[in-house]
Amino acid sequence: MSTPLAEQHPLNDSLEDLVGLFDVRRSSAPMSEADRGLALAAPKFGTVFTDHMARATWTADTGWYDRRIEAYGPLQLDPATAVLHYAQEIFEGLKAYKHDDGSVWTFRPEANAARFSRSAARLALPQLSVDDFVASLAALVREDRAWVPSGDEASLYLRPFMFASEKFLGVRASLEAEYLVIASPVGAYFANGVSPVSIWVEREYSRAAAGGTGAAKCGGNYAASLLPQVEAQKLGCDQVCFLDGTGTFLEELGGMNVFVVKADGSLETPELSGSILEGVTRSSIIRLAQDRGRTVTERQIPIDELLAEIADGTVVEMFACGTAAVMTPIGRLAGSSFDETIADGGPGELTMSLRAELTGIQTGAVEDRHGWMRRLA
Ligand SMILES: *Cc1c(COP(=O)(O)O)cnc(C)c1O
């Protein structure tokens, strides 16, 4: 797989024109200002949603139509709707941040749009243009702008997704699809300070295999990761790290990529094998580390080599990364036959410093040298 995230797709037209394609049908029952204030004061990720959602409908005959912003609310689905049976579904996750001057920005949305296209292709779902994707985010955020929290690392989490909506039990690609974006206010991921996680290295279950859907952001991959996650928690670990199908090489967590920092200051991360999801955070960290003159190697990392290098002090830090937590230090790796603490088990220095730089760019405190930020409202 190539690395299309590096290429930024510029919007073809001005965002203003594109946002206008989404017809606004305002909610007749938005949350009261007082209740919204309470929700924003103590946001609980993924439980409270804004007043509206963006939506568009597709059929094989007409293509995309009826781009709209409508009241957030339950969907009515026929029990035979294809997605409920064959899991033909994809999603994305990104955040909108309120900057000090009140403007609202998001981070590299064209990269998420490009990945959404690749996920759609793998799941035999229709393509949605980069323009439609970014315009849907802007149209929703403009309508629900009062829902974007301010404060340290607080944001409005945006969840675009697409599913097979045809009422048909035959096994083939759906001829109808729905695209939606919902939004949920979130506080800082580590409300009580960044604390390292412990990781169970999974040798029994795989999350994805060569030729499978591991490189696509689809719900099915997450479904496969849930049982290993339950078992890892029973064994006292916070998260699972999956290996490749042969049980030899490090791949990634259920929803985050992984990095290793060596004593010589270099970084390593598993190469994009076809079964690893190419994170926008991963690609941004590679860039920021290289900007600092660090060597970043993308390669196959054998788990046995990694364990030996943790034990002999060659590996001094590990972290996981993804949009939700940005960067999470890994303090410990455990498995059926080992239990290794990385350095002193605390958050690594480089991990924390790259994390501060990346969150600083996103929240507007650090200069955006790479032109990654896009203004939505
Ligand atoms: C979403 C996701 C990531 C992280 O991607 P970001 O773009 O950095 O949020 C990593 N791995 C998997 C499996 C994912 O689904």
C-alpha cells in the first residue's frame, strides 16, 4: 500500500460553496442552553450528541443526493437492512477544536476523507468525494458551533460513517447507502494527567490478516477485537496489541498504532503491511519526529526482538497513537510467557514532548508549519 495520507487533497471549490450544498433543516427541539452548558462542563465521550447530524443518501442509480443537516435522532431501519447482517460499514473519527479567537478548526480532514474513500472501496461502498466529506463536517459544525467545547484539549469529536442501507438479504454489495456525521463533545482524554497503559500482546487472536480488511476503518475489525480486549482486561491489562497473522510481528492495538523509541533517539513503527490501519496521528508523528532530526523507521518489528530490547534497555519508550487519546504512553507489555516494564514504566520524555507539540498545533498554541489545520467555522 502506498502512503496517500502524505498527499493533501486540496478542496476543489471554496468551502463556502460546498457547505451550501447541505440543506439545513433545523431541529425543532434543540437542547436548552442550560442543559448544553451542563453537558459541556463535564463531557462524557460518546454519550451526549449535538442537536444535529449531517446526512446524505446514495443509490446506485442516482449517486449521492439529499445532502442535509437534520435533527439528531434515531434511524428507522428495516430488519432486513444489509448492514445489520453483513456489516458493510465504514467510519472515521476526527476532532474540531475551538481556538482562542472563537474560530473552529479541524486537523487534516482531507487525510480522513482519503482514507474514507479507501475504506469505502474495500467494503464495496460508494465513493464520497473529499469535498463532500469536508463540507459535511463544516456544515454540521456551523450549525452546532455552540457545542464545540473550549478548554485544554477539549474538542467536538466528529464521527462520519457510511452503511449499506438496502433492504435485501442476498449477499452482494448494497445498491443503497447512507452517509452520516454525528458529533459528541469530549474533554481531555487524560483528565487526571497522562498515565501509561499496560498492553496484553495477543498471540491467540488476530485482528486482521493479509488480504483482509485490516487497512480499512470498518466496524467489523472492531467487532473482532472486542473478545481479546475483554480477556486482556481480565488479565489485568488495559489494551491489546495484535500481532500479524503468523504471530511474529507487532501490528497495532484495536484502534491505535504503536511506536517504539530507542536509546539512540530513533523511532520505529510497524510498516503498513496491508493489515494495519494507517493512522493520521501516526503519519503526523512520523513527520514531527523527522522535523526534529530523528530517524523514523517503518519496518516489520519482531515481538521477540522487541521484548529482548526492552529487557536490555535498547528500547526506552513505547506509545500508542490515535485521534481519541492523541498519544498514550505504554508502560508495560505482558503476554502468556512474559511481563516487561518499559524503562521505569512512566511516560517517556519524547512521547510527552511530541504529544505536547501535536496537541499544541491542534489547539492553536503551536505554529501549524505543515498547513494541517482547516477552518470549519
Ligand atoms: C482509527 C484507527 C487508528 C488511528 O487512526 P487516527 O487517524 O490516528 O485516529 C489506528 N488503528 C485502527 C485500527 C483504527 O481504527
